[in-house]
Amino acid sequence: MYILGVWDGHDSGAALLEDNKILFAANEERFTKRKLEIKFPYNSINAALKYAGLKPSDIEVIAFPTTELTKTLERIYPYSKEYHYLYRRRKIPKPTFEQFNRWLRYFFLQFGIWPLCGTVSKAIVSRQLKHIGFEKFKLYTVEHHTSHAATAAFSSGFNRALVVTLDGLGDGLSGSVSTFENGKLERHQAISSRDSIGIFFEQVTYLLGMRELEDEGKVMAMADYSYPFDFSANKMKDFFRVEGTNIIAKYHFYKQLKMLDKILWNTPREQFAYMAQQLLENVMVKFFSNLLEEYGIGDVAMAGGTFSNVKANMKVRQLEKLKKWFVFPHMGDGGMAMGAAMYTNYLLNGVSGYKFDDAYLGNEYSEDEIISALKKEKDLSYEHDKDKSKHAAELIDKNNYIFWFQGRMEYGPRALGNRSILAKASSEDVKDKLNLYVKQREWFQPFAPSLLLSEAEKLFEDVKGYDKFMTMAYLVKPEVKEAMKSVVHVDYTARPNMVGDENPEYKALIQHVKKLEGYGVILNTSFNIHGMPIVMSPEDAIETMKKTSTKYMFIGDYFVENKKGK
């Protein structure tokens, strides 16, 4: 049986399952070039069908998540969704009645699923599916946090686990606690939307002049530039409390925003970010400590946008009673389509486990397609490269940064060695050059490392688990700080991509670097210009190469040199 998952909200996308296999998953932003796209995922759906060699008539079961009042209203009035997207991403002028609009949005967000919401949402989504050729299919709705929980539980590889979801909100909730045992997923607790630690962090992001639902990672990075202080001195310390296995907010959304704004008025930005990050970490540690005590289960699977905060994840990982952990790599709402499909497959067919060894689930391009794209470019020379991994390592060793485009596109927000920009881990000069010409990131944002799995314990403290998906922060060991200057943050933490056998070509490249440099580690950042989605196609890669005047690229089995490169 084929099951198609569809998500038409923040970071919309599609996922296709066949029995207990994940065939394809991608998000609409890669096709439309609008980061965190919110439009119906027509392109992602068509790409999934094309990859599997299917027609719409071959799909009998389709699932989608989230039928709360606000999401249903956005489906009825798509202009409101587009307007909020453009406003949130700062693509339009600040509205005259911004505060009233924000109050109105918070007012509606407190409502969950109302009567008829599911029926109306189903009718609208069904109509959109029929528009692209789907005819005889059964359409299922899946609750928001159930979708998150399904991705975490069913991809974790655990036989018995605690399953925790935390995010801004969805379907009236901001989190959930479930158990997964003997193939059965059972929810035990829900955290209301009013008590959302995710919304709190979004508000902090907004007040710092950044983009909500997008720049929360920048707040986390900025926090480390504050002078540290004890939690007792944190002006936000009473905004949330943990009671048993529940998180409770002191203030409602709008009052919380006003209180935060009052604190920011006479607080430096770095300290404000530090307070928010410290509060999040404090809440997460208490919450998970109580959960581990209450349920007596040491393995934990996690999903939801709050788990994109790798520093808070690190604090959770370090808890003594936590044995094994798994964070679903597309932890935010971009993973919703996958979760809806997985949970529907669980209900219909009892499937509760998927092999999830890698996240290479997107588009792939043939040699003919790559050559066709390259032939159109007069300023690019290219040649077949029999030993591209060794050649790439040699260029990296000589203080160059390179574009690396291979195989299937990664699913999720992290570049994991197929759509990556690579450089030396020990060179701050090449890091600065990369930032100047390509990434153009804020000064306080660090780059991340890819490293051989066999090097992980040599480079990092407290390695617990195999983090191939860049979902955790780790503290770099003192003796290797010089070797990792370009991939550590100011507090000497890093967010590593540990590379094993899931990507042989990429592993070979890093092995060659180890022979040249002494350590099997490189700088790895996503193949995109800041503010744009990660590249998808050869054409995207070439366009980025030209725009950034990048000199070297490895695409498929070809080495490309830009005659106008710097």
C-alpha cells in the first residue's frame, strides 16, 4: 500500500510511504525558492510520484495533519496565510495595526479543533488534491502532536521509549507525552497551547528583531555572548514552572509578550537572549527529569520545533537517567507530512517501525541532467573526476571552500553531505571568506562540523549516541580546540554531523582530510545563500556558484571550475 502524507502549513511538504518503507520526502521551499514555504505542496507531491514512478490514481490513501480553527480559516482564506508569511519574513512593510493583528492572532490560536473544522479542512484539501489528478482516495486527518510523536517513535529504532513532543502549538496543544512499547503508541499527557514554551521563544525572537519560526537558532547562538549569571537573577525565571510532568506558563500569550518587551527595554540583547535560553534549558531539564522518574523509561524519542534547540537538547542528553535518545531530524512542522502518513499507516496496517539510517529522501539527478545544465554555462569548465573525494580533500586542505552536490537531496533543515559547502575545520580565514562571499550570516552564528563517527569520542566530551542528523550540541575537548577553530561556538560547543557508512563518498572525503590534517573533521554548512532554501537541482547549484563567485564545485562525478571565481 502507498500512503501519501501532505502538509500545507508552515514549511509545507509531502512524504510517500510504501508498506514499511519511506520512498520519498521533500518540502515545498526547495521547489518554489521561498524559505519555509506555506503554500499547498503541489510540487513536492508531483516529485514524490515521479520518483516512485506512480500516477495519482495509484494512491488510495492520503493523510494530512492539523485541523484547528486557525489552520482551517487559513485554508478557507489563503490570502491571510500568505499575508502572515510575508509579514513574518519581513517581505512587506510593518503593518499599521501590527499589535492589534498580533493580539487577534493570539486570540484565535488559543482555540483548538472546533466542530466542523475537520470536515471543512478535509473538503478543501480534497479539492486541491483532485485539482492535480487524484480521484479515488481515502483522506485521513491526523492530530498535530500525534504526527510529531509518530515521526519520533516510528523512526527511532527503539522497542520501548518515552515519546515527547514540544513546539509552538498545533491543534490546541504545545506538547505531549506518550509511551511506545511493543509497537503501540499511547498518549498519556498533553500540554495546552497556553503553556507553550515554544511560543515564548518565538516571542523572544520577534522582540530581538528576528523572524519568528525561523531565527530561533540565532537567539540560541547570541545567548552565549552574554556574561553568564545564576538562574536566580534571571528576570524571566518565573514565566514558567514545571509541576510534576507538566509545564505551566504564568502569563497568557499577549501579557507574556508585554512583560518580555518591558524586560528588553533596559536589557542588552545578548543578556535578553541568555535569559530566554537559560529559562528554556531550566524548564527542559526539570521536565525531562520528572518524566524519566515518573515513567521509568530511559530511552527517549523527541520531535517538535522546540527540539531544534541543540543546546537545550544537550542538557537533556546529559541527564543521568536518560540512556538513549533520538530526535527526529525534521523535528519542526516540516516533518508533519511524514508524521501524518506514518500514523495513518500505523492505524490501517499496524506499521510502527521504519528503517531510518539516513535522511537522503529527496530529488536525485542523473549524469545526463547534470551535463545538460553544465553545458549551458560558458564561464564554467568541467571534467569527469575519477577520485572526487580525494581531490575535494586536497582543495580543502589548501584553504579553499568547495560546493559539494551529490546523490539525493537531504530531508530536513540540515545539510548532511549531499547538498553541502565544505571547508577546513581549523581555518578561521576560510571561514571568514565563506561567510563574506556566500553565507553572509550574523557574526555570532557558528558553523558546524562533519566528522568521522570513529573520531567523535576523540573530539567531543560526553558522546552519548550516534548523532548523524545534527540534532545535539557537544562540548569540544580542550586538546582539539585549535583543530576545530572554524566549527566551534564561543563557548566551545559544536553541533556535529557524525558520518558513518550511510554516505560512503562523503565518508571517504573526510578520511582523505584526516590523512592530510590529522583529524577526520571538516566544516559543513548548507549549500545555499543565507535566507534561501538549500539547493535542490543542478541548475540551483550552478546559479548559486555564479552568484557567489565560488571557484570550485563537485557535482555528481564532475569537477567544476568557475572562471570568474574568487
